[in-house]
Amino acid sequence: METVATTPVEAKAPAKGISVPLSGAIVACLAVAAVAFLLTRPATAPAPDTSVPGPETALAEPGPEPPAPAASAQASADAGEVTSAPVARTAPAPPLVLALPASPAPAAAPSIEDTARRAMQAVASIEADGNQGSGFFTTGGLLLTNAHVVGSRALVKVRQADGQVQNGHVVRAVPSLDLAVVRTDRPVPSHMWLRLRPVREARVGQEVLAIGSALGVLQNTVTRGIVSGVRDAGGVTLIQTDAAVNPGNSGGPLVDRDGFALGVTTIKIFGQAEALGFAVAADHARPLLEGRDAGAPSGGGSLQERVQAAVSGDTRSAGDRAREEATAAFENEVEAVEQAADRLDGYWDDYKATCLSTTKLPKGYDREWIAVLAQPSVIEAAPPACRAWTQQMVTNTATVRRAMVEALEQARRDGVFPGDLREIQRRHRLEWGGW
């Protein structure tokens, strides 16, 4: 059998590349990633960061725009998905900021020197029947002062801060408030005047100025202090201050730092305490300036008497205190006379033994030599050799008599009770109806 030889056919190697099953798996993975990206991205662009950048961020240069996610778009296209055109994103508008107008800076408080300079122009010196005091112009061209400054006078002399002098007519005076209102002959509408501030706005510890004519001659003297307290004296509201208050300051204003008059300086307590002055609250002056009744405070006596009583705890009336002081003064005078009378007793004993040894002397006197005053004929019997001695006795007894007469007259004027006068004379062996 014939055999046919054939040439073996060489098998072709498969083409290099990704097998169909492997390529499908890769496409599927990319499609899933694209779907996940689309589902998880935010619908809108994230809100811009509004935090204030730090120094480093504020100075950093802007970088390049980030690249678009082309790989994901291409993978979606290979997977046969329909993709929409990319939506252009715009940055949100910055928030609207309303620019408010700047608040005006608060006005600077006036210096204490400026306040004093302005207030002094409204303060005047007042002279009434020898009394020297102060006052200050206020609304309507009227002056406020103390009732004890004008006294019972209807016409006073007003010396203004610029030196001009004119007459002032007392419109009204209320001693129980120690306030008086004065109108000048020629009121000047443009004259500097002080506004009144109610006591409810006074604060303990705030700075105040007391302005007036110290000692009646030092016009526009300014002293500085604080409000030490607000007191009540029988229905009158008083502002207590430690600002130095001297005679002549009465009637001047107690001014706060803004230049308002808190009160009218009225009294200082002497002898018992230091830096203890008072001013009548301006609230009591307002009705007087408006022509209204200010109302009578409770309690009797003047304002000074009530203040003194409140400070000292002495509830006696002013009349009682004055009478008791006069009684004590009379006794002091009699004690001095008693010392002279005691010396005269010894002189009399020697004179009587030498010059009146045979003379019958009258009885009934505390001291025998008073008989020389009661009956001058007693010593007429003295011998001529005692003439000089007798004359000295007459002089000495006349000296004692004159001192007793003066003391008694003063005590009677001061209202010392007659019974007290007799008792004091009796205690000092000087009782005699012929003084």
C-alpha cells in the first residue's frame, strides 16, 4: 500500500490581549465605580468656608484649578451609560454686610477746673445789714441765697463776679428752709446762671465744689470735696459734704462735676467735728423760684437749730439753750467778783478794827462792807487819820459794785430767770438788792 506523506500544519498561537471574560469584569467594575460616584457626590457645591483665614492662609498664592474627573467619564462611556453634559458650577455670592454708621464718640466730661471757672461767673457776694454771704444766679435772672444771709432786710447789695454792684430786692425768704430769693435791679438775660439738679441724682462719694465769698471778703473762693451723705432735718433734705465751708460761703452753690447746683450751702458744724458742712437740697428751692409754696417743714426753730440738735442730740429749743448758756456765763462773772470780794473782806476787817472800832455797823448783809455801799454815812465816823484808808475802801467797794451791775444787766438781757440770778448771788455771798 502506497503511503502519502503530508506536511504537518503548524498551529497558530492565540492573539495576545485580554480575554473576553476578563475584559467584561473590568468594564463592570468601572461602571459600578462611576455609579457610586454619581450617587455619592453632593447635589450642590459645598458652602464656601467663611472662617477668617489665618496669616498663612491670607498670604498664600492661589493654586491651579483641580483636573476634571475624565477617567470616570470615560469609564462610563465605555460601559455604555448615557452621561449628561457637566453642569457649570458658580461660587455662591458672598453674604450681604450692612455697614452701620459709626456711633459718635461720647463727649469728654468737663474738667473740674473748667466747671469751677464757669460756675464762678454765676456766683455773687451779698451784703445785708452788715451780714456777708453769697448767692448764685439761676433761672429767670433770680438769685438763690440763705434766709439768714438777708435777715429781715428787703434790700440788699449784690456784687457780681465781674465786679458790678447793684441793689437786690428780697422776693421771698423762708427761715425754716433757710432759703431766700433775690431779684436784682437790672437783670441781664445773658448772665451766666446755674441749673438745679434734684437730690435723687446725687450720689454719695461724688465730687462737688463749694463756691462763695469766704469770710465775706474772699469772693469766688472754691473748695473741693465729696457728697458725704444725704440727711433729713425735720423735713428738710440736706446734702452733707466735707468740702471746706467758711463764714461767708453761706448761700453759695454746691456744684457737681457737670456744673449743676445740687444745693445751697447753709451751715457748718463748728467745734464738734471737722469737715462737716451742709447744703439745702435744690429741690426745696424750685417751688420758691416758681412762686409756689415750698411747704413748711416739721419741727420748730430755724434750720440751723434743727441741724445742731440733730448733730449734737440736744433736743432743747434754741431759746432754752441760749438762756442756759447765759446763766452759765453770769455765774462765771460772779465767781470773778467773788474773788475780789474775798480780798476785800480781809481789807475790811483791818479797816474796821482800826477806823470803825467804836462804830455800830448795820446787820443783814452777806459781807459787812456792803454796808458802805448801802449806807455811806457808816464810814463818815472814821477819824481823819483814816482818810486815805477810807477813800481806798470807797474805791474798792465801788469797783465790786460796778462789776456786779454789769453782769446782772447782761444776764437780764440774755433772759436769765430772776430766780437763777438770786440763787447764784446767794451761793457766792453777794446777794443784795442794791446792785
